[in-house]
Amino acid sequence: MKNQPTPHTGRHFLQIPGPTNVPDRVLHAIAFPTIDHRGPEFGDLGKEVVAGMKKVFQTQGTVVIYPSSGTGAWEAALVNTLSPGDKVVMFETGQFATLWRQMATKLGIEIDFVPGDWRHGVDPAQVAEKLAADPEHRIKAVCVVHNETSTGVTTRIPEVRAAIDQEKHPALLMVDTISSLASIDYRHDEWGVDVTVAGSQKGLMLPPGLGFNAVSDKALAASKTAKFTRSYWDWAAMGESGQTGFFPYTPATNLLYGLREALKMLIEEEGLPAVFKRHDRHAEATRRAVNAWGLEVLCAEPTEYSSSLTAVLVPNGFDADRVREIILDGFDMSIGTGLGKMKGKIFRIGHLGHFNDLMLCGTLCGVEMGLHRAGIPHRAGGVAAALEYLGAI
């Protein structure tokens, strides 16, 4: 007789670092009847969500919304600003930086891929070194992942911008914020970013299906001479949405309903500063639990700790995916797997999006019970350490 899956009651805990839990009111908004995407009601919706996303990106510039995944928004950033054979600098901070490089290579872009250990963010000194060695300005862009979802490491973008400015280099700065936007403080204009890439399924508390670009005037100017063929991703057509509210092709109307509701929750009700503070607090509580267990956070530099997720190393000789299997089967909770080089070495706890203290406590309880059942050497008291921190604030 085959083993039967463990029956579960109650609600599944989705604690991967995205897609994240979607609030009920956002789900209800997505269920509204679809309307004419060429009618006046849609025009108002389109203008409203573009204006809201400008507040999230903290920009006065152009914001483009695509019916796409974040991968589509990656491609849009590249093909709108670059030409075949252009050179860019990218940094091996984790799996998603590696995948962005693979995409760029397929497009015919020359990549200078700076190796990394997957435990640190981008080193601004290396940015300066690469640009200083390029007096002919062959490098057209510096591409950085702000919060590396595969590792829980957050790069210090203002320092990267300062390194570019130090060398007086004209390269564009492109930043992936797919797992940081609306979770970690991010300032497109103030930090001098030229193209910011984002997706709907993490801090914005939506299902997958919307991709975003925030675009500087410098990047828009570059798009006028960029030679990559583009149609679906073309900023020229999409950029009019902010003025008219309409899209050049059929939009994801029901996801835009959900986006409008999520923006109301994030901006009008909680407020972005409080959102960022909440994420910081939950991340600190999680790290305190990990330290109390006697385990190690993958991120090796405290100034680069992520407030969206925490990646936890398991001791040598143990399989992190086995821990995940035990937690899923025993407690109906999903936590993130290790990706790429970290497969089997780490598990990832997502603490971003629609999330509160009690949800975090339940998550950490599930992890602690899973560590015990999996026989992972650890100390008791991780949950208690988190509770002590949360209860004192």
C-alpha cells in the first residue's frame, strides 16, 4: 500500500520568498467583472495604478507596466536601452543575477560577469575598478540585483551609484528589485538609477503576471538610439499609459484591479515607511531565531542582510531539501529551496508581503519543529528568541 499524504487542516503557510500570500481583499478585487479596456473606466484605472507605482518606485519619471513576469521586465530593460554587441558589467551575487546574465548573452550582449561567492552583494570598489579600466566607455550599463532572492543578500545601491559617479562614467545603472520593491526602502530617483525592474508577486502582494520598468530620462534618451528589435517590450508605445491610462495591447485588467487595491493598502493605509519598518523587524526576529538555533545565515555581511527573506545554511552532511520536505509534509508549510550553487545547502524563509507577527511566529515554529524531525543539529530556543524580540517592541 502506497504511503498516503498527511491530511492537513487549517490554512497552508506559503513562506517561500515569492510568490507571496495574496490578501483576501486583493483576491476579491481581482474577481471584479472585466471591463472594456478601451473605455473611460479603464483609462482611469490605468492612470491610477501608474501614479501609484511611481510612489512605490519613488520616482517622478516614466513607469511602464507589462502583462509579464519579472523576466519580461528584465528583457525590456535590456532591449530598450542597448544594441547587439554592447558591453555590460554584471555581478554574480546569486542565481537570479546568473539568469539575467544568461538572458543578456542570448540577446547578443557582451557580458563582463564579475564572479562572486553568493554570500555578498556587489562590491562598489569592483564597480569603480571595472569602469576605470574602460576609458573608451565601451561599457554601456552596470546591471545589479538589489535583493538577491536566492541568497538573502541586499546590495547597497547608493554606493554602487557613487562608484559610477566617481569614475565619471556614462554607463546606465540597471537594478532588479523583484524581491525588494515595496518591502525594502528603494529610491529610483534619489539613488540615480536609470532602469528599475520589478514584478507583482512579492512585496506588491499580487499573483505573478505584472512586470514593471521605472525609467530615467537618460534611459529614455538611450532608447531612441538602441538597435535591438523590440515590439511587445517597446517603451515608446507603453510609456503613454501614464498619460492616457490605456495600453497598446490587451492589458491584464483583473491584475490591475488587484494592483490598485494593493497600492491602497501599502501607500494610503499602512504607508511605505511603516511597510519597510515592518519588514526590517520581521527579518531581525528571524535572524535572532537562526542564531539561537546555532545555525548560520547565508549572508555574510550584516550591512547586506535582506529584510525580504533569510537564507539559512544547514550543517555539512545534511540536506536542506529534506528539511523542506519534512516541514511541508508534517506542518503544511512551504519554505524556499536552495537554487543553483546552493541546492541542498540552504533553505529560505520568506518574510515579505502580506505578513504579520503571528504569521512569523507560526513560520518559525514550523521551521524549529522541522529541524527537530529532520535531525539537524541545533539548539532549542530559536522561536523563544524571536518572541522575546517581537514582544519587546
